[in-house]
Amino acid sequence: MADENGTRDAGGTADGDERAGGGGRAPGPVGGPQRDPGVFFDRLNPDMCVVTAVAGGERAGCLVGFASQCSIRPPRFAVWLSKANHTYRVARAAQYLAVHLLTREQRDLAELFGGETGDEVDKFARLHWREGPAGAAVLEGAAAWLVGSVLHRIDGGDHVGHVLDPVQWGGEGPDGPLLRLSDAVGIEAGHPAD
């Protein structure tokens, strides 16, 4: 499975453990062949985004591949943060998160937020950003962004989903195709997936 930095778990199952009797393969249709879940997950190529969080005097941000609109009326957006990284630890106490879309030409931002860890580096010292609602950190130059209040947190395993109610948004950045998982595969994760 892809982690938030676009790397895939080397194991046969989503969590890397082999299932008893299954040899690491998920069961197929009843009476059908067993298939590795990679037949599904390996075909995904989601948009990547940078999520920033501010709480308790700390700022954090990471590259995320698990994010999607999750409601039309009312509009809602969900981002999933790895429990292993610094951004998740800050986001647990944050009331607002900012989500930033990047274009393929903004790979440098993807490398900063995906390849470095806030445990060791102040990522925000290297770029321009401004305060949004409730002190949220909004990156200047992102293709598009939204700030949302956190309505729900959902434990999904090694990631926690944050359902956001958008309160402010913009899009002053460059046009062009958005950065996707396939564009970010070579970024070495600042934190391991577990």
C-alpha cells in the first residue's frame, strides 16, 4: 500500500503481515483464484497534496496521497495522516488543517514535505507561507488550497482520517497537471510508514 510519501509496503498485505493460510494473499471471489490486493492498489495514481497543521505553538506539514472529497452537500474533504509522522502528532490537537494541491512542476515542495521530517527540520523556514483561519499555515504558490475545520477523526489502521469542513480556500498558484503518486514515487520518505 502506498504511504503518504508514495512508497509501497513490501509485504503481501496492506499491513505487511502474511495472513494465515493465505500466503499473504487476499481471498478472491468465492471459488475463484486468490489475488494479491496489489492488483487493485498498484493501479491507483492519486493526486498528492501537502497537509499542514498548527497546534501548541508547533507547525508541521507532510506530503499525503490519501485524500479526497467525501461529501458534496455539505462539501467535505478527508485527509489521512500516518500515525508515524510528526504532522500527525501536531494534527491530533489542531482545530484546522490546510490542504495544498501541487502541480508537477512543484516537485521541490513535494520533496521538502515528503522527504524531510519535522522532527529534524523546520520545513517552513525554507518557503513563503501565511497564516490562515485560526493560525493555519497556508503555503504561498500552491496550485490551490483549502483550510478546513476538523469535524471528525477516524482511525483507519496506520493512518487517521481527518474530515474537514472547508472554511477558506484559494488558488493563486500555477496551472498545469497536478502532482500524482507516479510523479512522487522516487521521493525517499522522511519517516518510515510504520
